[in-house]
Amino acid sequence: MATSLRFFFLFTLTLIFAQFFTINGLFSEQSNIMLPTNQQSTEKLTHLHFFYHDILEGKNPTVVQIIDPSTSSPSGFGTTFMMDNLLTEEQELTSKPVGRAQGMFGLASLHDRGMVMLINLAFTEGDFAGSTLSMLGRNPVQDTVRELPIVGGTGVFRFARGYAVAKSLWEISTSEHFVVEYDVTVSHP
């Protein structure tokens, strides 16, 4: 009898526990919890606009392949590159430099040209000279417009968070020089 009672008690407890701690197959669930705010703290919202230049060929490439997995994957899965790309104020390579995009990216999808990117945007001009933003995320390069997360920064952008919208400029890009327009929005102290 004690075994039956113990089983019933554990079964009931399991049902109650499951009721409070499952999300019933939903992708996500939100709670309405109010978090305390510090009235002393103010955040700035900064918008940056610049152009990113991949120099893929020629005597001074800014992108080099560092891993060639030699697989037969049509997506190039596993292929990895390092970069040190110029950031400019206008879309021409000869326009005013505002910084460098330094980091790495790799083809991380078996099914499309989805890359994982880890880039530090190192700024060299104006109020942001010496500061960086860190961008880390999935970049589906076959899409003309895509969004990537800004996950941190240094200098003026310490504790930054936000997003970058990248737009491939197919109409002016070549096999040697690929141009991407970036609009970056970040919140920071």
C-alpha cells in the first residue's frame, strides 16, 4: 500500500511540476516582469553609416582563406577566411577611411551560403577613433539585405548592443572588389 501511495504522490508532483515548467511546444514564451531601472543611467543611441570593402584578388587582398576543408559540399561548408577590410565614408574605395573591419568568417551551413562572422569594427576617425564594435552572428550572404547583432564594444562603445543592417551593393561590386553598405544602430552608455 505504501508503494502505491508513494507512486501516486510522485505522479501528482510530476504533473504539477510539468504544468509550471513546460512551454507546450512553443518556440518561446515571455513573462511580464518589471525590472528595476537606474534613473541616474542614461544611454545614447548612435547610428553609423559606412561602406565595407572586401578586396578578394590582386596584389593586396584584404581577405585570405585560412581553412580549405576540401569537402564536396556545394555550399563550401567549413571554408574559413580572415579579413582586414577598409571601412569608408562613401561607397568608393578612394573615399575617406573611417576604420577597419578585422576578423574572420566561415561558411557554416550545409544548405546555403550562410556564414558565421566574427568582426571587430575598429574606428579611426572622429569621436569614435580608437573605439570598436564587435559583430557576431549569422550572415546569409546570398540575401541582398541582412541583419547582424552587435554584441559589445570598447572605448566610447563599451557595453554597446544593437544591430547592423548589411546591404550588398551587387551593382558596383566585382569579383575582385565586393562592396557592402552598413547601417549600424547601437545603444551604449
